[in-house]
Amino acid sequence: MARSVLLRYDRVRDAELLLMPERAVLLSREGGRILRLCDGRRTLTGIIAELARTYPDAPLDKDVPDFLTRIRTEGWLR
């Protein structure tokens, strides 16, 4: 994550949030799961492999890179 961005689980909303100065972004359950897997140890291939266990029929090879590109474009992920 970028230095000014925190990924937090909000129990009230039962959702993952990206918290930034003066801004919060509500993530989908899947988006939060993807970002939780971005721990600096896993590669993109490893993240997709981990998600494939839960979502075997999802088009992860396209969706995960697209999601991460959007998050990087926003400056929320380094």
C-alpha cells in the first residue's frame, strides 16, 4: 500500500475499507481479499493461484491485474 493508505476491516459495514487522509474507499469483498494478498511476498501469479482456490471459474487472469492496475493508477498501491 502507499504510505498514506491503510487497509482496514470495518465490522459495522462488514467490509474492507481503504483509509486515506480525508477519504475512505469501500471495497468489494473480493477487492479487499486481493489487497490483503498483496503482502510483498506473493507474486501476481501467487495471488491468482490463491484466489483460484475459492473462485475456480472466475476470469482471474484478467480481473486481478485489471483491479491492481486501477488501484495503482489511483496511487493507493505501490
